[in-house]
Amino acid sequence: MTSDLLIAALQAVHWFSGLVVLAEALNKLERTAPCRPGLTPRERATDWLKALAWLLLALGAAGALLAPLMPFLPMNRSGAIWPLLMPTQLPTLQDTCIALGFAVLIVRTRVKEG
């Protein structure tokens, strides 16, 4: 019973953290403009790296949101790439701590900005 409760709590924290990270990543990704004119090569490279980082965070966070729903969605799971895209395992403590760490940093920044 206690183990099931801990697993449910871990899943809930992982899902909520994914929601916070996805919202912030999409917001930041929308404001990143590495192709705008007038950037030096160094600024352009920096903006492309920033855009790539936020895109990867958005994809990972979207996976955290969708993973609990995947067993219930009618999809073709026969492809060889399916296990790489959506593993059916529960989030580990490590996964949850990483997602929660990003979420806490995002919330901290928003609180600091007022």
C-alpha cells in the first residue's frame, strides 16, 4: 500500500513538473529568434543553442505529460522506434528529480522577476 502511494506521488510530481517545464519551454522557444538580422556569428550560435535546449526540454516535458496516457491511446506500437519514443516504464526518482529541479528553477525565476 505504501509503495503504491509513493509511486503515485512520484508520477504526479513528474507529470506536474513536466507541465511547468513544457509551458516555460514553449514560452522561451517562442521568444528565441536565431535567424533575426544583425546578429554576430557568436550571438547567432548562442541563440541556436538556446533554441535547441528549449526545444529538447519541451520534447522531454511533453513526453512526461503524455507517458501516463499512452497505454490508453489507439496507436500502432509495432515499429522498432516505438520503445525509444515512449517507454512504458514508470518515471524513476532520477527522472522526477531532474524534471522537478527544472520546474523549481523556472518557478524561482518567475518569483524573482515579480
